Amino acid sequence: MLVNGAKRLVNGAKRLVNEDKRLVNGAKRLVNGAKRLVNGAKRLVNGAKRLVNGAKSLVNGAKSLVNEYQRLIHKYQRLINKKFSIGIANC
């Protein structure tokens, strides 16, 4: 009877150890999942930053292009006005 009680006690202890191992493994999986989630969020933020920087660059390029066209338009307007005024003076 004492031997059977001891066997039950050992088996119960083994079950507890196995359950603890399962809990530890579950906790490890949970931590790894959380790490993956954080890394994914970081990648998402970095991608968004790149997207914003690209958009800013695009806007700056468009502004530069508009400014260059305006400069050329003013240059040719002055040239046309100068030739037109010389043409009137020659009449």
C-alpha cells in the first residue's frame, strides 16, 4: 500500500513537471509571436517613412520643374517683348 502511494506520488509529480514544460513552451511561443509582431510593426513604420519621403521627393521635383518652366516662360516673354518693341521702333 505504501509502495502504491509512492508510485502515485511519483506519477503525479511527473505529470506536474510535464505540465510545467508545456506551460514554459507555450510562454516561449507567445514571446516569439510578440517579437514577430513588433518586428512586423517596425517594418511597416519604416515602409511608411520611405513612402512619405518618396512623396516629398516627388513633390519637390514637381515644384522644381514648375519653377524651371516659369523661368523659361519669363525669359521667352522678355525676348518676345524686346523683339516686338524693336519691330515697332523700326516702323
